[in-house]
Amino acid sequence: MPAPSPGPGEVLVEVAACGVCRTDLQLCEGDLGAHRLPVIPGHQVVGRIQAVGPGVDGGRLGERVGITWLAGTCGTCRFCTSGRENLCESAEFTGWDRDGGYAERVTARADFVHALPDGPADADLAPLLCAGVIGYRALRVSGVRPGQRLGLFGFGASASIVIQVAVHQGCEVHVCTRSEREQATARELGAAWAGGFDEPPPELLDAAITTAPVGDAIVLALRSLDRGGVVAVNAIHLDRVPEFPYELLWWERQIRSVANVTRADAREFLALAAEVPIVTRHEDRPLSEAGESLVDLAAGRVDGSFVLVP
């Protein structure tokens, strides 16, 4: 692809690291319909501002920034003006509408990049920019409170970050995942219980988050939920939502989807990640192995997440 250059209100970022997300895989495989082609995937981008376009403060040159899934919004619709820019009908997304970070350089709207601290390594920060931020939003959507029981159904990159926040906030966390390796990791990160999908948690849950890209996880979570609890579905694509008896939903249980993130989510979470502090599990790979990394992600051959380094 030709080298990009920043337009009005944009910055050019030299990419230092870009996390590999399951959404990238779903876009590349066509589970999510393309918004434009060709397009460069990648929306967990860490780098430094190399150039600025017209209207952008030149003092930002050299600043370390992060680029997330949300690439731009209209700023004027009923959603944007009510603190719900994640629902903007004109929203653009990195790696879907705009070229993303599987590259050496990427442009982004200056008002949609996030200042990053100078301390942590680039690759340590990359998974926070989607797996972390969307996990944080899912935790809020679930409504779980300190002292309550939270269930995590699926234990990939996002859940491995969510559990650290939930434990930090005083929640009792139960994890369901098929992988015995992931069950062991969950216990290391503070899970009170970890088992397979065929083993219901030992106690009813106050809230649950599903991250597995299969609709069966929703039904499993509902079966484990106490009265009045919420299942937050942290997925942009599922294979299906299977039929289930209404009794699982009765007693004011709820199913809520988690759609995108806001810039406020990113700011709040990045501050919280430094406070906890969040530790990310990742394997760094050269940019030339982006395709192989997506194949390995599809096959489940990943511990935490992959981070591409140009």
C-alpha cells in the first residue's frame, strides 16, 4: 500500500505495536461484511505521532498514542450528544472503515487517538486498546458490584483482563472455559472457581459476561444466573442465538449486547489499568506473520493475544 499522509484534523502514527483481535479475524473471513476493500485490519495500535495534518497542534509530534476500534463519529446526533457515541449511526471503525494498524504507519483523527504513558512497553499496552477497553465496558454493562459474583464464559484476551479489574474491585469471579490451560490461568489471576462449559459454577451468579463467539455461551450463562442478573454479550458477531425456554429469562434476568466503546471508556480504563495494574499476556510477532497469527487465533493456538511489531 502507498505510504499514508495525514489530512485535515488527522495525525500520522508510526506503528510500534498492534494487537491481533478476533474481530480482525471475523472481518478477514467475511463473518462481518466489508465496509470497504481493500482495507488494512488492526485496531489496537500503539505508536508515536510522526506528522500532523492541517488544523492539528504541531506540539503533538512525538507523542505516544493509542488507536482504538472507534475511529470517528459525527458528534452531533442524538447518541453523540447524550454520551453514547458508541451508538453513532455515522461512526467509523479502525480496520473496517479506515485503514488500521497491521502496517508501519497509519493515519487517524487527532481527536480519536489517546495519549499513553511513557512507562509500559508498547506491546504491553496494545491489548488494552480493545480487549481491555471493551472488556471494561462489558463489566459496566453487566452491572456487577463489589462483593457480587461474576461469571466469565470464555477466557480469551478480553476476559483475562476483565478478571483483573473485577478482582481488584472486590468481585468473586467464576470462569467457564474448555481449555484446562485457561482454567489454570484464571485461578492464577484470582478466580474463585474455574471449570468447563459442562460444569456449572458452584453458586448462582449476580452477573455474567460472555466472550466466546458462540450463542450457546449465552444460554449457559443464563442457566447460571440468579434472579435479576444480567448477561453482557461481549461479541460483535455470534454464530447464532439458540432457542431456549423462557423460564431461563424470567425473574427479570436480562441479556444485553456490548456495542463498541466510547472515548470516555478508553480514558477511564487506561487510568484504571495503571492503578490495578493490569498485566497483559501476549506473544510478539513480526508484522510479516499477521496472516499466520490470524490462522493460529482461529485454531485457538494463542495464550492471551498476539501483538504484531513492524
